[in-house]
Amino acid sequence: MNTNVGPGETRGPVMSGDRHVALVSCVEALDVDYDMDLVREAVDRAGARVQVVSWDDPTVDWTAFDVAVIRSTWDYHRRFDEFMAWVRSTAVSTQLLNPLAILEWNTDKRYLSDLESAGFPVVPTRFVPPGHDAIADVRRLLEQGDIVVKPSISAGSNDTERHDSVDEAMKQIEGLHAAGRTVMVQPYMERVDVEGETGRSVAHRRRSHHHRTGNDRAIVVRVIGRRCGRSIRARRTVAVTTSAIERGATNHGQLRGCSVEAVHVRSTQDPGVAVVSIHDDRGTTDVE
């Protein structure tokens, strides 16, 4: 297995002989990274010693690892400066994958501007840093339909909201700006609800595989103003595929301020409607 190659780095084997590999996670993800066991088993089969560690564990000696693989550091966006300081430090102590230059680039979604400049099609996006007024962009985009507002540094749809009014959109933008965060304003892509999205994975500059979220059989569940432990501040659309219904649950996810441990889907007679039971540590909420 070869490494990804970043600026100033050479390509070489990651796992051979008795190499020691760190799969890097975070405390809150250790019990909910459902693919971690599969990754760990794959690394073990490749002949390397493997250990799952949290990036902010002060007892970890990163020089003891031949390579540290960023796996599920899902709290990075809430502790961004601290996380990036760790990234830069660890890149000196061991081989980091992805490499430092890649992590510095793609942890902030402003990389979309680079992709657009390179000729790749991207969702039209207006980046609005603190101190800049977004109201003209908000009004212009709302004339075409709903919009999405989110911070440029985020993960798992945290602080991501869909709006159909100027006042609500600006309220969210002002709150993010007050926290010193750059905001993204985008048109809501209605077709994703029906067509889904396709993600492609590339390794060693070659396409490895792709995965699809949602499809033309997706059931769209809209949650409006319900409660799940904590209040849901605004509407949220969740696409639940028929495969999720067949296995009875979707993967771990976030639902507007509610940390969801499981989402169980029960079909109804109407093929376009599902009843979703959302379970978290504060109880259960049924949403139709």
C-alpha cells in the first residue's frame, strides 16, 4: 500500500514488515466510527501493527508510529486552531496521511474556489468573511429558491441550515460572523433530494471506488420544529434510501442540534412518506 504524495514528499510503502500505524480518531467518534474495525482489520492483514488513538491524547508518542492516518477526527471544526497545531506538530514527528499540505487546504471549504478556477463544476458559492455584508447575495439567491448557509469550516452538517427568508438567513450569518467564522451561501440543490449524490474516492491518483447517497427511490423526511433532546431550530430535510429502510436504520448522523445515535425508519402505505424514530441520550422522538 503506497502513500498519498504531498509537496516535498516521496512515494513509498506504508505497510510492510513490522510497521506501526496509528488510525487517528477523536473521543466522541470512538464508539460511532462504524467502519473503524474494518479499517483496523485491513491494516492488520497487511502485516502492520495498528492502534486507534485520539488526536488530542497527550499521552501518545507520535514518534512511535511509522504513519498516522487521519480517520475520524470529527471534532476538528470545533477546535480548528488546536487541531491544525496538532497536524503541523505531528507531521514533523511521523508521516501523516493525508499530508500536511492537503489537510491545510481541504479543511476549509474555500478550496471550492480553487476547484472552480481549475475548471471543475461546483455549486455556486459566495464566501462571506466576518465584517462583510451578505444581504445582497442572500436576497439575490432567494429570488431563485431556498438557500443553504453554513460555515466554511465545519463537518457533519453542523451549523448548516436551509432558509427561505432573508431575516432567518441573516440571523444565522450574523451569529456565525460574531463567532469569527467565514460563511458560505449557496443555492439549495433540490435535485439532490431525488437524484442523490455520488462520492468518488481516489488513491494514488487513480479512481478507487465511488459511493452514492440517496437515489430516485429516496424517501425524503422533512423535520419541522420538532424536539429531539434539544430543540430543532429550523426545518431539516433528511433523505433516507430504501436500503436504509430495509436494514431498519441509517448510520450515525446529526439532526439540527441533536446528536442522533440511531435513526430507525418505518415504512408507511404511502411510498413517499416514512416515520422516523430518532433516538438519543435524552429520549425518543417520532417524526413523520
